[in-house]
Amino acid sequence: MPEVIAPPHIPTGKIKTFGAIGEEYEVGQALRQLDDGDWLVEIKMIKTGDTAEYRLTHIYDDPEAR
């Protein structure tokens, strides 16, 4: 039976940007853990509504939108 690992704190619902001047996105839910221990999280682009997978470590590094 595979081990079930709970994801770390995910800032679900927060609006962030890709770096200081990047596009805004909304943080969604954790999708799966990667082999290196990081997590993939679903994000939704604010302008287009498109969804994508994004590393949690990058989410932590990105600033909140103003």
C-alpha cells in the first residue's frame, strides 16, 4: 500500500504574480508530490481563466499581487 503524505501548507485562494512584474494567478489545490519532494499545485490565470500546474516552491517565491 502506498504511503499517503499530506501536502504542506498551500496558500489556496491567494492571488500572486510570476515574479515582480509577471501575470497574476490564483493558487489552487495540491495535485501531487514530485520525486524531489516538491509539490505540483493547480493555478488559474486571472486574465484568461486557463489552469496550469506550478511548483509549490515557486509559489512560495512569488510575491502576492497588489
